[in-house]
Amino acid sequence: MQEDKSQLMNYAMYAGIFLGLFWVLKYLFVMGSTQIPALNLIGSFLTIGTPLILFYFLVKYKTDIVSNNLSFWHGIQFGIMLFFFASLLEAVIVFVHITWIDPAFVGKLYENMIETIKAMNLGEKMVSSFENQPLPTTVNYIFRNVIMTDIFVGLILSLFIVPIAIRITPKSMKETANQAKEN
């Protein structure tokens, strides 16, 4: 039976709003951690919410939109699109942060990366290579470090979560199926 993918983009956009708002909330903890380091721990703890939200929306999409007819690759497509649309919301808050709130954020991030490379004794060539690189533009930073990273994470998480979501049938669906068998 052919899958109906016409609702894929609509539902991915809808779910992407919720995941994106969650990431915006999480990013606020990252921003606040420069003043209060304990907020970084809370932000890290919130990371577990991302796969849970993906799982929730995959199961909801499977049961409500495609009537339990979700293939593995259809689920992967949904996960990637969900993360793409959510990353657009996260990109807005990152843009505001590195453009107006803390313009030195990216520079400090790269300084910390160079210090880490020095501490790991990876070689002077590598250290000088990183030190001589110009800082990325705001758009380049957001595209590579927010949007592309989020899409990659969405792909990897989907590879693990889609098979689980395909096997899960919510309790209400089981009860409906049992009632149909009895009648």
C-alpha cells in the first residue's frame, strides 16, 4: 500500500514550532550560563527533551496522520524535516544573541576551542591553523553550527527513534482495535 506523504511537511512544520520553542528555551539557559554557570547544567539536562519530543511527534504523526502506516524512511524524512523547521526558530534566537546581546560570543567560543586544542597537545600546526582562521560571519556560523548541526542530529536520532516509534501503539489505539475485533 502506498504511503500518503502529503501531510508530511504540514505536520513537520507544526511539530517544528514546538521543538523550536523548546530549543529557544534551552538556548536561554546557554545565554544565562555566562552569568550563572549553574544554568549550563540545567540546559544540558534539558537536552534529553529533544529525543522525547521527536518520539512524541513521531508516534502522534504515525497514529493521527498516516493511520499507523509509517515506513522507516518516511519516519526519517519526518524527523529531518521536524529538526529543520525547529532549527529555523533556534536560528532566530542565536542570531539575536550573537548580533546584539553578546557580539563577542563566537570569538570567545573559538578562543576556548584553541585553548582546548593547545591543552590536548595536538600539535603546533593544528593550533596555528585554527589561530589563523578568520571568525565565521554570523550567517555562516548560524548555517553551519545551528541549522546543519540540528539537521544532522535529527537524522542520527531518527535512525534510532523511528524503529521504536513504528513499534509503539498507544493504549487508545489498542483499545479501539480490541473493540473492533469484539464487534
